[in-house]
Amino acid sequence: MTEKFNLSSERAKNFGLDLEEAYNTMLAFSLENKLDCYPPQDRKKLESVLEFLMDVTDMWMNGQIMVSSQETHERGVNEEK
């Protein structure tokens, strides 16, 4: 019998790796001055994304973020609804 694929469980398992990949990609773009190719308003948004990723990555590395594999928790939906 095949096991049912659980997307939320897979996301939870890969959260740290996906976060690290996103952070490293944005950091590389910043260090290579690739963000300078964008208009100032877009560059400011991208720099904000990088800052957010830096904060979340730091929180993840310090154990301040816990990931749940339950889909209802990911969406913030109350199971009783």
C-alpha cells in the first residue's frame, strides 16, 4: 500500500533547509550588488526581505522557532471551524 503524501509534513521537515537556501540566495545577491539593478523602491523591498530572512534564520538557529507539521496550524486555522 502506498503512503499518502503529506505536504505539511514535508514542509516541516525541510523548513530549515529551505530557509537557509532563501537566506543564502538573497545574501549572495546583496553581496554581489545584484540588488542595485532594481529601482530604489523595489530594492528597498528586497532589502526588507533580506533583513526578515536574517532575523528568521537567526531565530531558527537559536531554537526560537518551532515548526508544526499539521496543516491547520500552518494556516493559523482553528480546527473547530
